Amino acid sequence: MQTFADDVTAWVKWGVLALIGIGAVISLGSILVGRIFSHPHASRYGAMGVAVVVMVAITYTVILVILDSITGSGCT
């Protein structure tokens, strides 16, 4: 059972990391589009998106450390 739990945890970790990357690319693209087409709302939302992505990335790393300290090396 531990092998299956480790696999699911790894899939979730990589999935969240991919979503953070996609969010960062979309936010930076919004800033770029807002600057190119003189659309200040798009730039503002993109900047807020980058801030949210940074906060989520920090929270992600903290949660990973907490989960690792709780589970340790797995069930024995």
C-alpha cells in the first residue's frame, strides 16, 4: 500500500508543480499582452497573477516539507 501512496503523492506533487508553471507563464503573458496592446487591466491582472504564483510556490514548498516531516520514510 505504501508504494501506491508514494506514487499518488508523487503524481500530485508534479501536477501542482505543472499548474504553478502554467500559471506563471499565463501571468507573464498577460503582462506582455497588456504592455503591447496598451491594456492596463491585463497588465495589472498579470502582475497580481505573478504575485499569487509566487505565494503559491512558497506555500507549496512549505507543505512539502511538512508532509515529509510527518510521513518520514513511510510506514514501517
